[in-house]
Amino acid sequence: MSLVDNFMSQVIDLDEKEKEETILFLAKALLCEKDNDFVKKISQKVLLVVLPFLADVATNIILKKGGEKVESVGIGKESKKV
């Protein structure tokens, strides 16, 4: 399943308010706005859908540019190359 298909399948399960939060979050991320108050109001459910999607997209962009994929080992630990 593609990144977008996987993301959309998760978004479909959200309620209307969460879908609106998702769209606003992605729009602000694309505009690189630093609105901390907005992010604090986003539900955990939306963050658990959006953040992994954005991370996967960023990883794919880095890989297409010839960068190395780095996998996080955990909080407070060093990252290791895959």
C-alpha cells in the first residue's frame, strides 16, 4: 500500500472535527508556520496519524535525493544507519 493510501485509510476513520484538524495541520506544515498554540490543540489521535505520514514523506524525499536512511533506536539513544 502506498504512503498516501495508507494515510487516507487512517483519515477515513477520523470524525469530522479530526479530519478538519488533519487538513489544517497539513496546511500549516506545508506553509512551515510555527503556531505552537494550534499544535497543542490537536488531538492525540490526529497526531498519531499525521506525524508518521509526514516522517515517511520526508524520509522518501531524503532517499530520492541520495541521502541515507537513518532509523531511530529510541529516545535518548543514538540513531543508527540502516
